[in-house]
Amino acid sequence: MATYLIGDLQGCDDAFARLLDAIRFDPRNDRIVVLGDAVNRGPQSLPVLRRLIALGPAAECLLGNHDLHLLAVAHGVRRSHRSDTLQPILDAPDRDALLDWVRQRPLALFEHGWLLVHAGVLPQWSVDQTLQLAEEVQRQLRGDVVGLLGDLFGNQPDRWDDTLRGPDRWRLVVNVLTRARYLDLRDGSPRLDFHAKQHPDQAPEGLVPWFAAPGRASAAVPIAFGHWSTLGLRWSDGALCLDSGCLWGGSLSALQLADAAPRWLRVHAQPCARQHEPMGFRND
């Protein structure tokens, strides 16, 4: 049995199907975990969801920021963006089943010795704390989904505090797990930066990628994430980015996990046709 991690799909179902063929994926014996953002921006969000659901227990998908945006739009909490490609899901006859499947997805997983998230982890959080915080929010999302979604969106608070409770706590947890790229460490307390998205070679002064923060409590465990297409397929500081920019004409990547060191066996990259221009749209 093989387990594969796959980077952001973002509605690119043709590339997804080709990648599954390339790795000779067999749902009777193999398993895939998509690292969030299954939908949006690409033209085939509805087929992506239906393909994932049809794979049953052979497929899992983390919640990414675009997946949460889908739920918020569907429940009237947010307005659609001009570049969204979610309407076919919202108009589908099986809309309710599709949305319920998305709502049940996890925010973080631990697989084969890897911590899996869509975006990032704060340096103060251990692996166990990250999983516990993710589960705390997941329980809320599986309960009063409309109430929770109404409180989830916004950039504050932008620093972790163990005393945070309720919506502020859940909003920060979700922002870290689904939106984090850079941290501002200049005053000693890590603060999330929601503006910088470029490659670390061009990072603004004072900002560091979340995985490069000194003293990161999760540093002993490899972490796989997506979300950061300008970073591309990259291993750094014990963390692997698998968002290799399929939406932008890059590739869709899959990592085959192993149970012993080294923790992976192979990386597969499927070339993708560009579905979006790199500028002029919202990509948070």
C-alpha cells in the first residue's frame, strides 16, 4: 500500500487525473492526501470534488483557504470574488452532499511520521498542539457551521496567546493553518504577515518564512504543506512545500511517503496548462 501527498489542485481536474495515472494509483491499495485548496480559480472545481469523493476512504483532503471560502460563500457568509470558479458546485444537484463532504475535512493530519497542513504552523506549537488545535476548530465546523464561518474571516488577532478563547482563538488557528507564509519576528513575538507572498529571496526586511523561525517546536518532525506557489516544490528547514503552481502553468506534484528514513520515496510532477495569469486577482 502506497500513500501519496498531493499539492494544491485548485480546480485542475485534468492534471489531477493525469497525475493519478502517472503514479498508477490504485484506490483498492493506495491512498492520497491532498494538502488543501481542492477547489477554486481553476475551471474544474466540481469534477475535482466528485473525483475525490468517488475515491472514498482512498482519498483525503485538508481544508485550505479556498475550500473554507467555498463554504462561506455557500452559506451566505462571504461574497464571491470575481475570479472564483465555484458556481458549478453551488448549482450542482448534489450541492448539499458536496458541501457536507468539504465541511468534514480535517485542518491537519499526522501521516507516516509527517505533520500535514495546508499553509503553516506557528513556532510555539508542537506537533501535538497543532493537531489538538486543528481538531478543536474541526469540531466547531462540524457543528454550527454558519456561526463559526461568520467569525472565521479577518486578520486579527495575528499573534498567538495561550489565553485566547472562542472566535479569536479559532480565527487565529485557521489563519495559521490555511493562510500562513511569513512571520514578523522583529519585536520578539511572532506575528503573522498576510501581505507578503513572494519567494523568500525577495522577502521584505524583518519577515521570515514560518518554517525558518528559530526555535520552532515542531522542527523535529517533517512537515508537508501547500499554499505557497511562489515557493514551489522546495525542501527547507524540515518542511516540504508541494504547491508547485499547477494553476499557473507549473506542475502538480505528488510525494510518495515511506515509513522509515528517508521519509519519502519519490516525487512525481505532472506538467499543467496555465489556468490563471499570475497577477490581477486575489490569492490569499
